Amino acid sequence: MNPSTIDDELPLAELAYRELRRAIVRCEYEPDERLRVEELGRRFEISNTPIREALSRLAEQGLVRSIDNRGFRVAPLTVEGISDLTRVRLIIESEALRDAIQNGDDVWEANMVASAHALSLIEQRLGQTHVALDNNWTERHRSFHLAVYSGCNSPLLKVMVEQLFDNAERYRRYSASHRQTERIKHDEHTKILNCILTRNVDLSLELLRQHIVFTMNTVTVALSALSIKNPKK
């Protein structure tokens, strides 16, 4: 683990949670892969107790499966799973966006614009056809989406949005590593941002719906192709 990325003020359980979440979302562990506490402790240089606490927390969020008396595994990625996740995202994120548009202030708008600009800059440097698996792009992409919802007045909604986004990001990341064509998101993000800034609730919600459903469709195609290519025995 790179010491420069560690916040020494964080409790070990929180540090373990953040490092594990990042690794799982980035698909550094395969779907359904066994997560052994001792191995994780050695990798992240953290003792076993904080690792177990982090795994339990990730299990509550759907990124990990807790198996009675048999430890933990990475949650599977399935067509049924992305369909259900999309259904819930549309409910929760639509409500969070509606609330943000109705209550967001100038600081919220400025944060959105700044996050969008940071995302655009890295896309210019990388070239849009090479962004899907870039870690810096992934972080800025996440920051943009969370900035959009940061104007929401409900802390619970914002927590749920973040958890759902991380689950969807793992699907996106996995499918991006297996699909043949690149999805260009820049125009989608720009349209969503510009519409939100006009405070047009209905059109913003429709653009968000299209954005989320598009992700589900691309992931479904990739997962279905993988299932055909590698059928279960």
C-alpha cells in the first residue's frame, strides 16, 4: 500500500474499509472470489480485526457476500443484479437529484462545474477512448456524480446514492474490461450538467434516467457475451 495515500488520522477500520472498497470497485478481485482475512491484512498492512470489520461493512453495502462460517467472497456480477441495481438507482438517485435541484445553492453549482471541468481535463489528456479503466478518470467521474447529488438536503439519500454508485461502478469497470467498443460519456455528462444548472427538473431527471439505463444496457451486453463465451459447467 502506498503510504502517501494513507491518512494517518483515520481509524484502522475506516482505512481498511476505504482500501478494500477501492480494490473491489476497481475489480482487483474477481466476482465471487474468496476474500481471506489474513491475505488482505498482509496486502494492506492492517491487522485482522479492522479487516473483518471492513468486510462486514462492505457486505452490508452489497459489494461483499458474508457466508456463514465460511468467511467472505466478492459479490457476483449478474444480468439480474445490474437490472435490480438500476431499478433502485432510478428511484433513489432521481429523488436525490430532484431535491438537489430544488435546494442546491451557489456553492453546489460551483462544485458541480469544478468537478465537471476536472473530469473534462483528464479526458483531454487521456483521449476519450482510453478512459474507462483509468483510475484517475474513475475518481474524477465519481466526484462529478457525487457533486451533482451533494445539494440534496437528505444525508440518508446521499449515503444511499454513494453506495449504489459504487456498486454500479464495479459493474461498469468489469464490463469495460471485457467489451470491444468504448462508451463516450463526455457529452452525456455535459448535457446533464447544463440542464441541472437551468434548474429544469423534468428534463434533468430524464437525462439522468437515460444515463443510468445506458449503463445497464452496456453492462448487460458485456455480461451476456461473457456468459456465452464462458458458460458455467
